[in-house]
Amino acid sequence: MSSSKLILSIVVILVILVGAGLYLYYQGFPGMGGGKKIKVAVLFDVGGRGDLSFNDMAYLGAERAEKELNVEVEYMTPKSLEDMIPLLKQLSESGEYDLLVLVGFLWTGPLNATADQYPNQKFALIDSTTGVVRPNEADILFREQECAALIGIIASGMAYELGGSTIGAVAGMDIPPLWKFHIGYLFGVKYFELKTGKPVNFLWQYTGTFTDTQVGYSTATQLLQQGAKVLYGLAGLTHVGMFNAIIDWNKQGKGKALAIGQDASQEWYAPEYIPVSGAKRVDVAVYHAIEMVVKNTWKGGIITLGLKEEGVGIWDEDGVKSFAELAYETKQLKDHTPDDVVSIVKQMRSKYIKGYVWDLVHELEQKIKNGEIAFKTPLTHDEYDQIIQQLMQGNLDAALEKGSIAS
Amino acid sequence: MPEPIIEMENIIKIYPDGVVALKGVDLTIWKGEIHAILGENGAGKTTLMRILYGEIKPTSGAIKINGEEVDFHGPWDAIKRGIGMVYQHFTLIPTFTVLENLHLSLLALDESIKAEDVETLTRRLMDELGLKIPLYDVVEDLPIGVQQRVEIIKTLLRKANILILDEPTSVLTPIEVEELFKMLRKLKKLGITIIFITHKLREVKAISDRVTIMRRGKVVATLYTSKVSEEELARLTVDIDLTSKPKIRGGIRGRRILSINDLWVRDERGLDAVKGVSLELYEGEILGLAGVQGNGQKELIEAIVGIRRAYRGSIKYLDQDITSLSVGDRYKLGISYVPDSRNIGLVYEMNLTENSILTNLHNYLSGIRVINWSEAYRTADKIVREYNVVAPSLRSPIQYLSGGNQQKVMVGREATREPKVFIVSEPTHGLDVRATRFIRNMLVKLRDLGKSILLVSTDLDEIMELSNRIAVIYGGRIMSVGDKNEYTIKKLGLLMGGIHEQRITK
Amino acid sequence: MSKGSLSKLIETLSERLLTERREYLATLIETSSSLILALLAGGIVLAVLGYDPLNVYNILFRYGFGNIRYLLDKSTPLMMTGLAFAIPLIAGLFNIGGESQLYIGAFIALLAAYYTHSHVIGILAGTIAGGLLGAFIGILRVYRGINEVISSIMVNWIFFYLIIYLISGVYYNPERPHESIPIPKDARIYPISNISVIFAIAVLASILYYIILFHTDIGYKMRVTGLSTASAKYAGFNPDLSMIYSMLLGGAAAGLGGALLVLGMTYSIDDMLSAVYGLGFTGIGIGLLGRLHPIGIILASIFFSGLLIGGQWVELKTGAPPELADTLIGVIVIALAIPYVYKLLVSRLIQRRVIE
């Protein structure tokens, strides 16, 4: 094909497109404009919906807000990181949306680069922070220590029911959010030791990845070989490998061990072996952000959600069921119906989590909820190391910003 | 009165781009005859046959088979009517065995047919024809002539009683042509009607009962072959007198320009293809290298040009040893080469101008290796003018030119480089009478200008007509070298078959 | 000049014009009809899935081509990976490695810019890195006979994980651990009065490639090699060298694309590589849509980017899942590219069969 012919053909394409575009432009949009309903756009992570985790939870939260708060919500999945800045700009410039909710850490840089240019546009960044306080930007973080502490108690109790006293965690990368989990989880273990007098052997392993199931599998197997009875998955996709390792460990008759999930309810993945998951309620965060706009309580800066705000916690039966249903709809859950999942989880919980454990959980939960105690968030790796060291020696207060356990 | 089997009446074909290929053609084929269709490239022979075979639809006109009007929507309709076609380029699957190919083609007619049935049918047919084809050999390992026989058998198995052959001899060696003709005569005896497309006058005379001559989309005449001479046929095919042949001067030769000494070259499979060839080429002569295809000609000339390495022996150009020079360096010295295949000597998707600098690129480069296209256009224009190339424009992709015009561009490009040594392989392969004449005259003209020409050809007429000296190659060895008048076609044929001179003289 | 030859000249000239105009007209009809067909096919898909085609197209094109700077920025890396696929294919190689060539280009540019604070050095380093990786695959093909498709795919994954490791384990940003170290402010490429500088650089690079391809001996030899290796050998060219050059140039294009992406758009790479993932594969479509012609690829990358951008808005404005837009884009692009791709693949595969 000669170049002139080629250019001609492309020109034809562009002319037709521009023509069509102009025609449509003057035709205007059907169903545009109208009411004064509050309008929110939820911008997902690059992967978009279907992850049964962050993006799907954000969707659930926004849907709830749409019903309960009478707002209009629209959704968008950016193609790539490079799309984020221009999309933020264009959405802000349109002035159409009262709030843009950004799901996931990938939005951090792009938001930081654009927020200042649009002081009248409100942004809510979920589970990440730009580190800059702006009146139009709310960074919603979670107090992961609080749920990890409750999980620490439960894991210790389960280990004793399984005839052992070692628990562990398969963690992702050595980064601040994981430090918080580490502190909380270890705190819960020591709380259990303190209150019951039963010693617990604690294993914590960073894998350096959030995406490698293979590494998750081998790391988990090593921990199981060291006698761990319960493993806490804190590594995204990597800990799916941990789940598989535990399933195989049980099925191959090497021993009895259980897993604990995190963020979304992950019991559905293998309800016989995952009786409980820690919750990081992205849905609550999204709902909270929208609520601030609707109820005119908007406040820029960092907002943290903990047990008290139901931003973190332990997934209850309703939560387990709704994620099982999501997984069922997307054909990822095949062996059971959602109702089966719930009943198996109920059985497993009553079998392995005894009353005295629940009592301890509720006791600590109360202390946290009524503000009696509050956890530290380490800012440097040194500080983090120090807190862990102190905790290992049994000094629970080292993890606390406020209050004391000794009392 | 013979019985007509095919009647085509007033066939007109206008292609979508406005080209009128057939301007009202009438053609009657009689049952059981061998009917030659003669014409230059572009006369409309192939178009007419493709219409008969149902491949393309005529713009208007009627076709009757056995007196019954037919309307073909594709070759299948024609096949059902007992028409079979053998193309210049075969439609066999090269990696399948002969039997698998035949089986495959019959499956299209009868899904349940078994390989054993096909084998029985084929063997019976081969007995009838007195043929032997190895049914379990893979097609690509067979000689072209045998592959062609497989194609013919394929159509016969489909019960064809009308066989169309499109330029069947263009891919064959002289011996294979003879065998083909023998087979066609046998088929005729069995009552098969044969339509034979060609542009070679000699073949018309040799095989056909009647001949229809076409020129520019029209039928010029339909004649009994026995009642016309070759000269008359030539005159009817092209309207100018092309019967005069150039005079060959003999004996004037200048310096020795190329000397090849004990050259050994291997082929792709690593076998010796050239076994100790020594040859000399002088200024002002045409040295014809005769031989049956596949006897080392290709490897020999590729070694001379440098495309292939010689692992022993030497090649000297004047006083310089060029055995280890690259192709490009040899071209720069003044060696030029026209390969036997146009799809090597030309790049089909590139345009005429781009093709006219293929072997001479270094002459069109500026300091920073930028191509000087206006210079290239000038060269292309020169080739087009001097060699009467018919092309829509200098930017036309070369694949849109006819075979003859492509050949002219290729030969013209090499000649325009003003080489001292001009190696040409099958320069008139597949060309019509007019283009063949043109190229041969050109070679003689170059020779008269003092160029040295090494002419490799399987066409013995061509060798005899043009050469000053002749060398015969057989099995990678030179059987004989000598002055043209020491040879006759008969003697060449024997030498090419590997029979030594001593035995011939005895 | 005699009267006879003058009239002959006029005759040939007018004949040439006539034939060429006929070609233009044919191209015009062919292109516009295939676009209309493509849009119709997409429209049918939409209607079948229960969406209003007019509304969806309205959003797709209005938003897709409405934000010029975004459009041009987005087409920049795609243009480069389009070239990364097209240039080697012109010489007869299927470079599926635009993906890793872009990764390495982006990553090396990031490091170079981080340590030198210079965008020029970043661009050069990224381009060279991509080119070397491309040439490596070409060398494997030529000297070791390793099929370039297979080696490219393997190299893609090797570099995917290698760079993930380097970003998450070594060159991470302590403030934002999911991201790499950032491009320093003084090494970023900003638009000059709203003109996308990275796009301009990409266009210049494409024009340079055009010149190399059609006006230099390197390009001429590459084209001959791709169309017929036998002809290249006959002409005295070294087909092996042409193939390696083509991979070098293709890889360099992808590397430049990656460099421009980090220096001008994302300023960092995340540890899941979502900043760079997939651009190389999209480049294959763009190369084919642009008919393997550098100028065509410029326009194809703009066209394709417009569809990608518009697709995101289709989700926002209609509530359709993002897969709808992807499907629609696929249908349009395939309908536009199919006739050409078919021709191309058939001819290239036959050519390869003959040689190998």
C-alpha cells in the first residue's frame, strides 16, 4: 500500500469520526441534566470489579449509599495508571460530581498531582493517603491493629483447640500497613497469654510479594512444618497460596491446621478450613465518604476507621453470606451453595472458637470501642522494630498510644 | 461431422476495473480432440478457460456442454459436468503422499470413500494409461513432471472427460514434455477431450488436432493444425513478422574475463551439486550452458555470483580471484545475474522503481545512506522506455505487471547496470513469442557490444539459437564444451542425459 | 521536443493520473465502507446486548476524542509499541516482545532520570535498553534459530517479574511502598502551553522511522528481507543483519515509549506494573491497524486511544460493565484490520514456509 493511499484512508476514518462526533455533540445526551440529586463517581482500581475484595466491596458500599442516602452513583474503571490523572482532571472539570471516590493505593500519586488544581471538587481516597492535608481531600484509612488484635486472640484459642500452641502469619511486603497488622496480631497473642496464662509460639513471615501464590504456598508449608496450627493471611493473592497449602496439609493427613483470611470475607474459599476472616470494610469507608457529603459533615485530611466505626472487625454471618453469594454468582464458588458456606462456618466456629475466647475478644473490643485504649501507628521501621521487640517481651503497653492493659 | 462437446458463444468478460478481457469469443471443441489454444500472454486464453471451469462468470455469453446450456456458479458445477482443470501451479498438498492427495480430492465428492478404494481405482487407471506413480511417496519429493501427472489423475478420478491444461509444459524439462505428450495421446485414445493452453508454436504442432488462436481478447482463427505451418501460426499470434532470427556471429571473442577452476559446490542438503567444474568465459561471446534442470546449473551460477559458497576451487574475474568476495562486491565489479525465477529477481510487493535498484542500491545512496529516489525514477523510466515495458506507472507494484513485462524489468535492470559479465538463467521462461524475441535480440545485442554472457537454459532451441559456444552439464560435471556448430539438438539431448561423447561418436 | 513525443508524454501522464485516481477512489470507498461496516457490527453487538448503540457511540466518540491532550498523551506509548511490532514485521519477524521492551525502557529511564535528574538521559537510556532487548531476541533468532515469538513471550514474563521484584524490593518509594522511586520534578516532561511534548517526540520518532524505512538503504534492505529473503540474498544483502536491525529499531521504539510514559505521564511505576502492562500487546493491534506504516501508526494510535478513553466513559455514563467497551473496541478494530491482516499473514507465512 502506498503511503499516500494509506494517509487518505486514515483521513477518511478521522473525517467520519469527527463528523459523527459533532453530529452527536449537537444532538446532546439523552437523559442528561435534570434533578439536583447528589452525584458520586466511584473510580475503581485498574483491575475493576470482580476481585471479590476491594473493588467489589467499594461497589457494595456505594450501592448501599445509593439506596439509603438517595444519591446517584456512577462507576468507572481506568484502563491504566496513565489514565488516572487525565480522568481525575476531566471529571473535576465537568463539575458534574459532588464527590469522586478513589479506590486503592494506585490513585495516591495521581490524586496528589491534581487535588490542588480543583479546590471545589471533593475527593475521597480509600485505604491510602497522599500525606498532604487538603480541605477537599479525605484520605480514609483503617486502624488495622484493632482487628488484627482480635484475630490474634482467636488464632491463639484455635491453636489450643487443634492441640498445639504455635500460630503464624504469611505477610506480604515489609511496608507500613503490614507493620500495623503485625503489631495488632502480636498484641492479641500476648493479650491471650496474659489473660489465660497459656503460652503461644508466634511466627511472622514476610514473603515480599502480594501477587505470588507459589511463594504463599511454600512459605505457609514451612510455617506448618514448624508446628503452626493457625495461619493468618496478610498478603493479597499470595495468601491464596497459603489457603491452598493449608487445604493440602489437612487433606494429605499431615495434621490439622486452619487459616484466617483478611480484608474481604474469604471463608467461602474453603469454609472447612477458613472459619474466620478479619474485615477491612472498604464498603463502610465508601459509604462513610458519601455520607459526609450528603449530611454536610465533610472534613478534609486523614480519617481513620476502626472497630467503633465498624471500619474493621471480624466478618459476621451476614458478611460471610454476602461474599459467598458474590462468589457464587461469578462462578468462583462451585462446591457449595452460599447457605452451605454459612452453616459450615457456623459449625467450625463453634467447634474451634470456645466461649472463653469470645469473652476475651469482646472484652478487648469494648476497651477499644470506648476509647480506653488506642494503638500506636509507627512512622519508621525502627519504631516498628522496637514495638515488636517490646511486645515479644510481654510489654503490651508498648503498642499503645493511649491507655494501659496492666490496669 | 464431429460432434461438438463444448460450445462457447459470444463470451464477453469485462473485469470490475474496466479491463475488457474477452471481446465476444466463440469456441467450439469437438469430442475426443486435442484442441490447442494459442496466444500471447494477456490474449485472454486463461480467462476463457477459467470461465469454462466456472471460476469466473462471463459478463455475457452462453456455454453449452453436450448441447445443453449450463450456468456455472463455481468449479464444482464444472467438475460435476465432467470438466477437469490442471493449473500451471499445482493444487496438491506438498507434505501429503500421492494417495492422501487423491483421497482428499475424492472425499469432496464422496465423504465415505476409503483409502483402499482410492488405491484400487488409481491402480486401475494407471494400468489403463500405462503409468507408474509411487502412491506412497510424499508429493514434494516427486519431480514436477510426476506431480503434474498426479494432478491429471486427480481430475480423471473425478470422472472428468474434458481436461483443460493451462500451460502444462512451462514447468517441464524437454524429456518430461515428451512424456506428457505421450500420456495425452493415450488419454485421447480413451476418448477424453483435451484443451491445451500454450504460447509455444512447436507444441501446438506436436500435439494438437486443431488450434484456436487468440489475440487481445478475440479469436483470430480456428484451424486444423496439420494444415498450418509454424510460421503461419506465429504470424497469426502476433501481427508482426517475428520469424527472422538474429544472425549469430561466430569466432570473435576478446579477453578471457571469467575463469572457473575445479569448482565444487554443495546444495541445501549438503550434497555435492557441482563436482569440479572448470569453465572459461570470454568477452563478446554467449556461452550456452545446457542441461536438464537440477544438474547443478543453479548451484554453479549461484557460486559464481557469490550467493552460494564454493568449498573448493576458484573463480577468477580477469586477474582477480573473487572466490571469497561477497555478492555485492562481485556486482560492483561488473557481474550481473538474472535468476530463473522472477520471484527472486523481483520483489513482487515493491513497485517498479524500487525493483529497478534492487541489485544496484549502492549507486543510489548519498553520504548518509539516504536513497536518491529521483535518480531511481530516472533509471526506472529508462528501463521502461528502452525495454518497452507496459506498466500503469513507475509506482505500480511489480506484481500487477504481466509476466513478460516483469521479465523485461528484471533483465532490463541487470543490463542497464552495464555489466561486463551477464549471467542469465532461463531468460525467456514462460514468456510469449513477442517477449521472447525481444529478450533474445537484446542478449545478442549485448554480446555484440562485447559483453560476456553465460546463458543457462533448459530450452535447447534457445541454446542453439543464441550461443557461440555450448557447455553441457550433467550430474554436476561438464560433459562437453565446444563451438555451437559441433552440436545438434539430438547430440545435446544425449549429452544432457549423461551419455559421453565417445559413445555418441561410436 | 517533437510534437509526437509531447503528445505521447501528455497521454502517459494523463493515463497515470487516471489510474492513480482510480486507486484513490477505490481506497476511499474501501476504507469508508469498512469503517461503516465496523461501526455497524459494533452497533449490532450493542443492540444484541441490550444497549442503545447511538447513545453508546455518542459517549464513546465524544469523550474519546474530546480531550485532546489526554488523547495525544495516551497515544504516545501505543504509537511506539505499534512501531515495535510493525518494524520487525516489515523485515519478517513477529515481535511480540514490545511488552518487555517497553517495561525495560520505562524502568531504565526511571532509574536514569532518578540518578541524573535529566530527562534527555532518561529518554536515551530507555530507548537504548529497549533496543538492546529487541536486538537480543533478533540475535537469538538469527544465530540460534530460536523462534522469536516464543523467546519474546518468555522474555516478557522474565522482565515482568524481574521489574516487579526490583520495584517492590529495591527501588520502592519509602513513602508509598507500592510505587517505585519517582521521577524527580526537574526530570519530568511537561506539556509546553498545552502541547503534549511526549506526543511530539513520538511523532518525530515515527517520522524518523518513516525516513529510515523508505529513504535509506537500511530500511530498503529490511523491506526486501521481509518480503523475500531469497531476493535479499540475490541482491547481496545480509538478511540476518536486516532482521537484527529491525528488532533493534523495534525494541528501541518500545523502549522510547516506556521512557516517555514514565517521564511524561506516570512519573513512577507501581509494583503490579499496571502503569506499563498491556501496552505492548495493544501495540500489535495498532501496528496492524496502521498497516505497518509509521504514518499510519501515528493515526491508528490516536484512533485506538480515543476508543480506549471513550470506553471508560461508556462505563461511567451508561452503567455498562467495562468489558462492553472492550468488546466493542475489539469488534471495531478487527473489522477494520481483518482484510489487511489476512492478506499480510498469508503472504508472510507462505514466505516463511518457502525459506524454512
